[in-house]
Amino acid sequence: MDTQFRTIVKACFWQITGLVVMMIVGFLFTGSYWTGGLMALVNAGLGFMIYFIYERIWAKIDWGRVEHQG
């Protein structure tokens, strides 16, 4: 099992990777680094909010859960 710090570092690198990829895609479609970067930031913000809502919905669904014993 990973340490909490390792998980945080991995999550940060994953987010940075996603931002860079989205910025490149935005640049390829628009020809502008500024627009590509803005698209990447908007995508990251929306993704964060949507994931939060997604997790809250799943937290209310009991399907597939197993009670922890012991």
C-alpha cells in the first residue's frame, strides 16, 4: 500500500499531466497557447466539480458495499 504522501504526489503529477495534455490539444485545435491553457484550466476545474458530485452521488448508493468486520 502506498503512503498518503506518495498518493498525494501521484495525484499531483496526474493532474499536471492532464493539464499539459489538454493544453496541447487546445493549442492544436486553436493555434493559441493562451486558449489551450485556458481550456486546460477550465477542464480541470469542471472535472474537479463533476467528480466531487459524482462521488457524493455514489456515497448514497449502497450497492456493492461490504460491511467491514473486525
